[in-house]
Amino acid sequence: MTKPIQPTQTTAFYVQAVLSFAVSLASVVVALVYLPVEGWIRAFLGLGLLYVVTSTVTLCKVVRDRQELSEVSNRVDQARLDKLLAEHDPFKVDA
């Protein structure tokens, strides 16, 4: 069988993604706090922000799960093909 390719993710990439998310979320929260409007408008915008963040996380999970599912089916298909090729004898004569 072929060795599956393992995706690599560096620690720096992970830290950059987490920091980017934290900075963007903090900047929007600070903007909401200092927005010169009434409290109920701030609450509505904050609720909208919370909804966007949670739906983004859900979308990321769905995309990741779909990708993992396709990788599993691709590996099964590749294993079947490898087995067929390993068992095939081109010099075998059927009598």
C-alpha cells in the first residue's frame, strides 16, 4: 500500500491563526463599546457578532469533516487498487 500523506501544520501557522482571530474579535468588541449609540443597538450588534463567530466555527467544522470524509474514501479506493495491482500477474495464463 502507499503511505498516506500527512498534512503538516506548523506551530507558527497555528499561533498566527489564533492571534489573528483574537485581534479581529477584540477590535470589533472595542469598536462596539465605543460606538456612540444607545445600549440596545450595541447589544444587537454584539449579538450579530456572536452569531457570525459561531456560524463561522460551524462552517469550519463542516468543511473539515467533508474533507476528512473524502480523504477516507480516497484511501479506501487507493487500498483496493493497490491490492488488485499486487495480486495481478501479467504472465499468468488461464488454461
